[in-house]
Amino acid sequence: MLPEQLSSIFRTKQKSYKMVLVLSLIEHYQQTHSLYFPLGMIAERFLAYFQENSKLGERVDSPPPGKASHWDDFTLSQTITLLKTPLEALSAILEVDQNQQTVTFRPDIADKIDDHVLRELKEYALTELQNYNDKLGKLAFSLQNALSEIMNSYITARNQTFAGHPLGTLFRQTIPEQIRSFSFIDPKYKIQGSVGMGNWANIPWIAVMDKRITDTTQHGEYIVYLFSEDMESVYLTLNQGVTVPKDELGKKEGYHYLEQKVNELRELLPLEGMQKDEGINLTTRSGLGRDYQVSTVAYIRYDRDTIPNDDQLLADLENVISNYKIYVDHVINNKGVDEVIPSKEEKENPSLSSLTVPEQIEQIQSYISHRGFHYPHGLIENLYLSLKTKPFVILAGVSGTGKTKLVKLFAEALGATGDNGQFTLIPVRPDWSDPSDLLGYKDLSGVFRPGRLAEVLVEASRPENQHKPYFVCLDEMNLARVEYYFSDVLSVIETQEWKQERIVTTKLINRESLLPEDQSVYGDLSIPDNVYLIGTVNMDETTHPFSKKVLDRANTIEFNYIDLQQYPSLELQDEGTPLAVHNSFLRSEYLQLVDVYSEYTDLVHATTEMLVKINNILEEIHSHVGFRIRDSICFYMVYNQRHELLSNDEAFDLQLLQKILPRVQGSSLSVKRVLLKLLQGALGRTLSVSELMDDASEIYLKWNDNEEENKAKHPLSARKIAFMLRRLEEDGFTSYWLS
């Protein structure tokens, strides 16, 4: 009988990768009788399974989208990268030595491994793989059936619970995966479907985008299936993003720009078999109907009762794809001629929005270094991911480490300055005791006197500014008690929800509480999705500690490890050019776990399993985390994996450091035991906790000499925990903020 830890490892699976990986490990063991598995050799066996079975005509998972269309084209290095996903999902039983590039069973599992256990594990994996492939073989996809199912069930679904609904999986996962498998679909295409963000969309859609010209439906040209609100028809369209042109140019000029673009494309492309008029009718009373009429280049209409067969649907899609390819080639060959928004700034400077996220991060780093400032490796990526996860971040550390300067330079690199009103520095005063100091108050005559934050929110909320990011730096925000003056803002941030493609919150200031002359400006003021709040804090005898209410809602980035031997470069450098970005670069895309669960199931499960283990440890001191932190950490991990900024271990290390450790403080033996158990996980190896309870000096003395850092699975967190242990033993009390 299999040990308990192995008996349910395939209970959750999105693909066959976990089963094939385990079978590859067992096959290697049967030939070598070694439980140390070279990663390269395992990758070869893993890839061979898919290549050989594909040649035999067996039904297997397709390669990851965007990498290769067939397993024969998939490389060994791509396979090693792909293995990160199942290895993370199986981290409860397997561990990876990045230095040695080997995979092993975790020590507590390895002790239970023998030939009998491996035979049972092999049978288990083969059975699960066979069941999975059988199910895969039965899923003969029909685009006709999928469209019919949507049109016949969507209206009913709108009255049902949004989270976890099968139609969401059909739009976000099933249909995009099947479209990717069509022979005429280029690997460079991004396929995305949406039924809404948190609430049902009136007009759901499935889009095909060439990432060389756009990776969002908010701007640029793409192909999209649009379903009418009454579900009587669906339109296969060659279309344009409307959001950015309207935001940049205003509604009237934005429509004019889109209409000009439609005429250009109709002259350029053959568009045979497609309608070229404004006859698209989505039967909606919202502004989206007119938006799509203006932006649609050409379309094919299918009515619910007369949807063609699959052969005709695929022929139509291939026809639209061929027209799209002609246009994309035209744009690439004439780069610089066809611009999304023909503004002076775009003609003079390359726009960050045309770059990938890693390239944009590199541009930000370059701008900051050109200004003579240097920050630790990974910091800019971490700040970006933290702001993307939630628009409230805390920068903590000793005075003089450049926290405020980082906020200013980061904002400047994105085109937000004090001169254009997109960057605001608000020094916090020690006597602030309620929200009026930040938001404003009514004087004795009833006239509203706005605070500095209220003024920023008003400016950022104007329609012409909603595409621009606005940064507010609360300098030394804990000189006063944060809960006293910031509680209203913290509470309102938690009310974020999607509404008509924007994130909205409840009101900070109610219209009814103001005089008529103030209502037009400050009435119903909320926090728009283009405002980012960053607090800088020093932790000393002049400041106040943070409550868990604050810590739960922010990523806390620490600045305590200083390299004073970091000197400015003597090479001549230009000042660097700030590059304006659209707010979509920083704005959150996920507000609920259901928004990411279907696409990143394995990552969400792997992250949650690690958090469950951590929670079991934290319960001893009543510091365990809830759903808010779980979701926040999962979003951070998803953004990181999606944009490939850090390794999964590096990203989780930062989340452990920023979301978990700030909650740990105290003077009891329980706190020490919790820290030692957390340290075990951060180091990735077993410690003698009972012995170290008496004296843990061997741990933190090693960290003073940096002996352990290169060996740790999560080095930043391990270093912090070691320092917290030292404070506890030397001072009798420890806290995240004291080490």
C-alpha cells in the first residue's frame, strides 16, 4: 500500500505532466537504482514520451501555447522550463537542487521508498495517465457545439453564481486551448476568452491576438468572436481595441481615429466573404454596442438556429486569420507608420506598451540607473508585481536607504512627475488622528476643504486621465497611527470590483454629506483604478507599529541590507528618458481567485499547499492567514509566472518575507518554535528544532557570515528569520521590524 503522502498526488491535475514526470523518475531508477535524478535526463525521458506517442497517433496533451505547435519542435531547454510546473505541484514529495540540477524525493519520502513502493507508484501513475488520456480522446472538440452551448445557456447562466461556473471554463480554457491546436493558428497568437471579471459580461467574447502588435483587447487590432446580448447571434470579426483610443483622444476623436483605421484596413485587405458595414448588432443598450459598430473592420454573422457545421466555421476562421496575417505583416514591414494612437509623444519616443513586461521593467531599471541610483537585484520586479497585485505597498527600512527616492524615480520612469500632477508626495504628520487630514473636512460654514489625497483622486478620476497612472507617496506614514487616519482608505480598497471594464470601489465621500456646490467635484468620490498608494516607513522609537489590518492589505518591501561600497559610475551617462505607459501596465487584472484558477490551477494548488503548511505552523501563535492573503499571494505568483520575471522560488521567497513574516512577533517560546519551523521550510532542509530551542546561535552566526544564503531554498526569508531569532535570544523579544 502506498504511503499516505504518495496516495493522492494525482488527485488534482490539469494536464498529464505530473504522471509523466513520475513515470520518468521511476524509469530512470529502474535503470540506475539511484534516487538522485539528473534534471536533463529526466527532461529527455519526459519529452520522449510526448514525441513518441504523438508519432503513434495517440492522444496526448499539446505543447504549451506559444512554444511550439508540435512536440517534435519542442526543445530540451523548453522541456526543462516546462518541468518547473509539475515539480512545483509535486513539491510536497520532490525537491530540486538548482546548483546540482538534480531532482530527489524529500527526505521524509525517500525513507519510505523501496522497490515495492515504486511498483505501486508506477501502477498508480499509469492508471491515472490512462484514464486522463482516455478522457482526452473522448473530448472531440466541436466549435459548432461550443457556440451552440454558449448561445443556449448563457442567459440562464447570468442568473447563476459566477464563480466556478462551467461556462467560465469553456470561455477561458476549453475553447482557447482548442483554437490553439488548429493547424493555421500561429504560436505567436494569444487566445483569450472572457465572460466578465467577477460578474457576468453582457457581451462575452473570445479573441485571437498576434502578440507582436497587441496582447490586449483594449488597443490594437485582433480577431474576436462577439456574442450579442440576447444570444441570438455571434459575430466573427476583425476588430480594434476601443478603450485606449477613447481614453487617449476622448470619445469623439477616438471614434474618428477608429473609423479612419477601419477604412485603411478595408482598402488594404481582401476581406472576401465578410461583411464590411456597420450592420453588427449586439442588441445591447450599453455604449459597447456603438463602440463595436465603430471599431469593426469586417464580420461574419452566425444566427443561433443556423450555425454552420465545423468545416464551414473553421474555413471562415482560417479566412479571417489569413487577412489578419496580411495586416500584421504590413505593420511589421512598415513599423512606425501604423501607430495605435498617433500622438506626438509616440512619434518621438518608443512606447513602453509596445514592449513585453520584462522589457518594460528593464527600461525602468535603465532610467533609474541613468539617474545615478542603484537598487538590489529583483527589487523593481518585486515592486511592479506588488503594485500589480494590490495598489498599496509599504517600503520599510532604516532612514536614508532611498525609499522615497525609489517611489519618485519609479513614477518618473513611467511618465508620472510632480509637474504633470501624476506624482504626489504627502508627508505624514505625527498629529494626524482621523481621515480628515488626508481626505478633507467641512469647515464651520459647511464648505468642504479637500485634503491632498482627495485632490489627487479627483484629478485621476477625470475621463481624460483614466488611462494614466497616478502615484501617491505617503512619506513616513507611521509617524502617526496608520489605522487612525488611513482606515477609510484601507476599507474602501477592499471593495474593488469590476464594472464595465474598470475596477471601481465604494465611495470615500458621499454626495449627500456635501453642499450642492461641492457635490459636482467631490460627491461620491472613490478610489479609481489608476491610483497607486506607496507608504515609506522607518521603524524606530519615533514611529508606530502596524496592525494586521494594515499588513494584510499591503506587500511590505524591506530596505535593511545596505552595501555602502556601492559607488556611482564614472562613465558618461545620459539622463534617461521617461516613457509614458497606459494604466493597464500596472492595474490589477484579477480580483478573485476564480479569475485565475482555471488557467493556473497547478500554480494555485502548489502555492496554496505551501501556505497550508505555513498556516499549520502559525496557528500556534494565532498569526495564521486568511483568504485575503492567500489570494494576494496567488495573484503575485500568477503575474510573476505569466511575465517570467523571477523564478517561482524567488517569487514565493518574497511573498513569505513580505506577507507572512511581518505577522510574527513576541517573546514566548512558541514564537521561537514557530520561527525555527518556518526556517526549516525556508532553508529547504530539516533542523533539530528541539535542540535549537535552547540555543539557536549556530543558525544566525552562520548567516552573519553569509554561509547559508546560497544553500537556502528561500534565502531572503531565511536570512530575516535568522535575524529575528537573534533578536529573540539577545533581547527577549522579536519582531519583523526590529531585526
